[in-house]
Amino acid sequence: MTTPVSKKIEPALGHPTSYQLLHDPRLNKGTAFTEAERRAWGLEGLLPPAVTNIELQVSRRHAEIAALDNDLLKYLVLSDLQARNETLYYATLMSDPATYMPLVYTPTVGEACQKFGHIFRQPRGMYLPISARGRVKEFLSNWPEKDVRFIVVTDGERILGLGDLGAGGMGIPIGKLALYTACAGVPPQGCLPIVLDVGTNNETLLDDPLYLGLRQHRERGDAYMAFVDEFVTVVQQLYPKCCIQWEDFANINSVPILARYRDKICTFNDDIQGTAGVALAGILAASRLTGKKLAEQRFLFLGAGSAATGIAELISLAMTREGMDPAEARRRNALFDVHGLLVTSRTDLAEFQKPFAQDRAPVSTFAEAVESVRPTGIIGVSAVPKLFNQAVISAMARVNERPIIFPYSNPTSRSECTAEEAYRWSNGRAIFASGSPFPPVEIAGRRFVPGQGNNVYIFPALGMAVFATEATRVTDEMFLVAAQAVAEQVTEENLSVGLIYPPQSRILEASLHVAERIAACIFDQGLAGVKRPDDISTLIRSRVYRPGYLG
């Protein structure tokens, strides 16, 4: 796949084709069509006479969106722009990523998924219902782009911290792939969002006349996995260079799906591996504030699902790289779920949880677990708000000079605590990062800038590295490299205000740096589909999509 900034438009042959030109999001320039182009392509009279360049168009969009006082409305305006003029959409996002990322993804995308059937305007991506078993290839062949490089796919069962939203989960793949392009320059024409619609167990949706998915309860067991197998097989047939990103599957499916395919195809699960990468990046940066090496730290997780074990496993891997025994590294990562601390005496643990079971007495409350485990950091992936309460934060502050507090659950309504709570209850000593954005906080005359431990620092960069190298696999080592590459970009100035991730205002440059490191890892592991160049940075930057109009 080449990486043009926009498709070149050939002269139109007649008025109907000219009109269609204005309704093709890949070709449409809107008011940026020049007078010569309007004459050549039969567009005269179809546009207002004034010609404006893309910079003025972006300014117009800024003003329009800023005037709205509702984030969901802003999301819809941006979605309509994406459907109308893709080049302008990405030019707008990339002109101010810190402003637009929360609108096209977390936290706003959560509300958009909840209301998907009520705000639906224009189809985007592919909907593959389980009723189409045996015909998935026929369905996917209807997609117009024949060189798909990235698929983000969900079955809608565990959307953010909101639960089963069925076909409404399509907002997640759409948003994720928009960030592939906006944050790392992955060409949008190679990106395909997909929902595997296997039904929903959300009775509210099933009773809603505007719900757009299959009206049946979720398929389970062999039928479900056969459908997933067919999907993967067809993707490999139609798009042999494609990487599949699994997104927002429930634990009962996310763990076995990743295990089933990770050594066979180019694939990863962002909730498990991407979340792990961004969490480790935050921990590595926070270590510069705590003064402790990674091997000296201990972590306690609120939540014991695939996200928690994914983070714990990557931290353990990083600890072993510092010389620690793997079993000891896992013991330094304790998990806590609805039934209490995961200990070896419990009989209800899943196989993927057992490596992290602690050989200690049962503990039933999280505050007590903090006192028992004495972690240097707590990480929330529970999707249950407010569980990092004052007792928990105070306990962390008692056992640590600089407690690490990471409430990573999304969206904002599900965060385990707010930034202000963490800073205030720790007397300004917390090292804080969250899954959703929080505004700066003033405590005793000191200003803190909360970091957002958003996977956006990891998966778009990984995508660019995979795209540029045509990687055949995605490995845990790549996420370890990515975490280190993110952390090393945090400056002393960032740390002075408590910020442990690179500013989102420079996310493209940050992502390209990470992509270069991952690409080097891909070449080192012998997983690239192209020859190793003399300069990996030049390879990465030569593949970047930059929105602009061609003649």
C-alpha cells in the first residue's frame, strides 16, 4: 500500500459523476476545489463561489465545534465530517489532538455507543452477524478497499466499563482506527472497523425498537468460536497483510481468542496488551519520581480480569529483564476482585489468574489489602467507580512517600477515583494517571497536571510499525519496547507538574518515536516482511499519512 495524502481525482465525465464527487469522502475537497477544478470537473454551481484552502476549512470546523456545549454533539459533527470529507476530518483532528481525542474516543465514545441506534446516521465499517455463518467471505468481499492492513474488531460484549452494548459497540473500532491515523499517521484507506454481531444479553437493547443489531441473546460455545474462526480465515484469505486488533471482548472470550491466534497470525488484544504497555510506561516514568527501580516495587490491582493480568504479566516480564526470578516477579503483582484478594486457597480462580495468586491469608476489603500487600502502586481496572476511596488513598500515602495511583477504568464515570481526590487525600504526594482525562488540580498553591494512561500512546504506534515493516506477528516484547519508548519521552518539566506521559498535543511525534523502536524490535526478531533499511526512522516517516488535497 502506498501512502498518498489523498486520492488524485480524475476529470469527471458528465454532471452526475461530478455531483458524486462531492459525496465521496475520499475525494471531496468541499470549498477547497479551485476554480480550474470546478470548471474541469463540472462542479460549477454546485459549490458557493468562494474558494478556501484546507487551513481555512480547519479553522471553520474549530469554530463550529467550539461553539457546541455538548460533547456528544461534537462527536456527531466530527462523525458527519468524516463521512463527508475524510481529508478535512483528519486535518482537523491532527491540528489539535489534545482537544479532539476525547471527542472521537474516550470518554465521549462511551455515550455514543450507548446511544448508537438513536444517533445512527451513516454506515461505516462492516457488520458481520453470526446469522451469516458460511457467508463471511461474501460479506467481507463487499468492502471496497482490497488492501486492508488493520482491522479493529469487537463483539460488543464489554464496551469500556459500560458492559454489553451489542452492535452499538461499533463506535469503538471506528474511534480506535481514527486514532491510528490521527496519532500515528497510519493511512486511513487501509483501516477497517468490524463488529461481530453474535447477539446481546442487554435486555434494554433487545426491547429498544431502534436497536440495530441481531435481536437474539448471545451465542456461546462452539458456534461462537466457529464464527470467529471463519472470520479469521477469511481475513487471511482476502487481506494477507492485515493485522487484527481484538477490542472489548469479555474475559471469557478475550483470553482464549488471543491464545488461539497470537502465534498463527499478526494480531493482538489492545485491552490486554495495549493497556499493559501504557501502564508499564507510566510505572517506568513514575519510577523517576519515586526513586525506586522496577524490581523494588509491588503492585496491587483492583480488578482481576484480562486487563489486570495483562498488565501484571508485562510488569513481570519487565522485572525479569532486570534479573528477577519470573515467579518472584509475578508475586509482586497482587490482584483483588469482587471476592477479595486472589490467594492460593481460593478455588474459584480462572487459569489465567492463578499465576498471580498470593500465598497469604484471605483479605476481603481493598483498603485492608493495601495494608497487607503494602504496594508501591495501585492500578484500577475494575470498571467500578469510587473504589479508590479516602481510606484506600490514605493507606497508600501511609506506606509510600510517593504512592502511585492509577485509576484506569473508562469512561470517566467509571474511574476508581478522580485526580483531585487522589492528590487531596495524599496531601499532594500521589503520582497519578487515569484512563479518562481529568483537568489540572490546584493543591496548596501547587498545580498538578494529571496524566492520561491512554492506550493511544501504544496501539497507533504499534500499528505504524507493523504497517511499515509488514510484520507477520505481534509479540509481548514489542509492548515492552513500546512502554520504554513512551516513558523515555517524559521530560523533567513534565515530571515537575506530575505528568508521567508525553503531552497529547505532540502525540504524532511521540507515536513515531515509539513506532521506530517497535520497528527495530520487529526487524531484530525476524518478523518483518520487508528488508531492514539503513535508517528505520526514514522508513517510518516515509509511510506517514499527512492530510492534504492533491490535484
